[in-house]
Amino acid sequence: MSKSITLSIDAMGGDKAPDMVVEGMELALQELSATRFILYGRSEQLMPLLAKYPRVARNCELRHTDDVVSGDEKPGVALRSGRQSSMRKAIDAVGAGEADGVVSAGNTGALMAMAKFVLKTLPGIDRPAIASLLPTMRGESVMLDLGANIQCDAENLVQFAVMGEVFARHVLHIDKPSIGILNVGTEVLKGNDSVKQAAAILKETHLPIHFYGFVEGDDIGAGTVDVIVTDGFTGNVALKTLEGTAKMFADGLKQEFRKNWGRKLGALFALPAINSFRTRFDPRRYNGAMFLGLGGICVKSHGGTDALGFCHAIKVAHELVQDRLNDGIKEDYARFSSEHHVIPEILEEDS
């Protein structure tokens, strides 16, 4: 039996909400039968769905909200005017201690702004980072930041490295994860001041962190390191490039197999391998980006996902709560802060 955990759900966020949200909850309950939900959204749309999925109805409390944060709403506007929205109410439930974590497929910027305002950041963390699992040739790795912080200084990158290392230990169950900083080359003299200073800090730390050094773009898919650290601008571009390349490859393969009967017959023989490949690299299996560094668990589902993808986002939130991820980040960063004098010394030397 799974540990009893309560998650608050923004039922109205996402392109296919609320149908895919409720169906995703149904799929999640097949594995996480003890999970409880607080479901926020328009009751007139949700009641028929709960009637269709009685198991979800038994495991959730429906709380009506009229307001919905739109996909194109600016974060500042959403923060001011969306206090009664399904997204804000779901976050408020975590802040009030009613829920252990929140999941939403809504507007990313609005979700980050609201979550940071309500949940605050963990002690010592200046900025939360968006982190996600990525498939690699060696298994899985975690990459952060994926868009929350366009510009980062050295200390931000170091904080991301500490949080990513804790995440890899708790979620990927790697005893001593390797950490790399994404750069334009692996040589120590390459890159801007922020990445060079962050690398120097991580080399000097006495924490049991396995700092690999700099990595390049092709190291992401190769799985060279377990944790890839970068600023939000570079991370988001890299993520979208990977997603686009994967879609191009999948679509191109389909087109080639459909060109004639000979290739269709070949596809039939290759079907087991194709299905295995598709399952391994299915983006829905990696859905659920974490806002690391907040004072509560907040998971962002891709807005265009389906029920299976939302189910995986729920499972990510459940695992983060169950593994007490935030406690691990606080403990590690407290130890890191005890030697925090290293940071200004290195920055002064490099300036």
C-alpha cells in the first residue's frame, strides 16, 4: 500500500482540461490507491467526469472555483487577479498544509509566480529552478533550469547543482550522482564568467558532490552526467531542441515505413523493436517538471499532454513528497552554507 498522501490538483489547467486531468487521476490511482486529492475547478464540468470515474470521486474532494488562469496570461496579471482561480487555490492548499503537493498543467509563468509567492523559497535558495528528467543512452538524467531563470549568476548555478544532486539521489536513486555544467566546450577556460565561477566553487566544496566538470550539448543524450546544470535560457532552448528532434525522428520514421509495401512489411517485422523504442522515449513518461527550491512540492505538467502524461506528473509529485525531497535539499544546502565563505572569496579572485 502507498503512503497516504494528499495532492491538490488544478483541474482547469492544460489544453485538454478538465477531461485529461480527471482521467489522469484515474490512471494514477491504479498504482497510488491510497492517494487523496483536492480537486479545484468548475463543478459543472467536473461533476459529470467524477460520475464517469467513481474511484476518483471516492478519493477526492471537489472545491468549486469559477476563475481560470488562461494560457497566455502574464504572470504578474495572474498573480494579482487570479486569487480565486483553480491554480491559485490549489497552491494555497499546499501553503495551508491541507495538501502535500500541487500538480497543474496550466500557464507555467503564472504557476511559478503564484507558487513562489505562496510557498516562498527554501532557506538559502535565491531562485527556484524548473527541473525535469530526460531519457539518455545510459538511462535517465535530470536537467535544470529549464526556463524559470533566464539569467543566472554563479551562486544560482551552484544552488541548482546542490538541488539537482539531491533530486538525483532521491528520485533516480543514484548514491553519488555526477554533476556537469552545460557549456560551449569542456575546457576550463571556455564559457562566461558565471559558469567558470560556478565550476570553481563546486570544485572547492567539501560536500560529497561528484563534480564532473563542463559538458556540451551532445553529452545530454549520451548521459555523460546524472545532473546537467544550466541557466533557464539555455536549458529551455536545449529542451525544446530535444523535443523537436525526437518528433522529427518519429515522424520521419513513420513516413519512410509508409512509402511502399516492402517497407510496410519490414515495419511489421521491426514492430517489437519500434514499440520498445517508442515506450522508452515516450515524452509522456517524462512529463512532470519540478519547481525545485520552493517551500512546498509543485509539479508542472506539460500543457499539451494527455491523461497518461498527467498521470506521470501526479506520480512525480507523489514520489517527491514520499521521499521528502525538500528536507534533503534543506539539509544539504545547510551543510553547503557552513562553508559559504568559499563563494565570495572565489568570486573576488576571479573578478
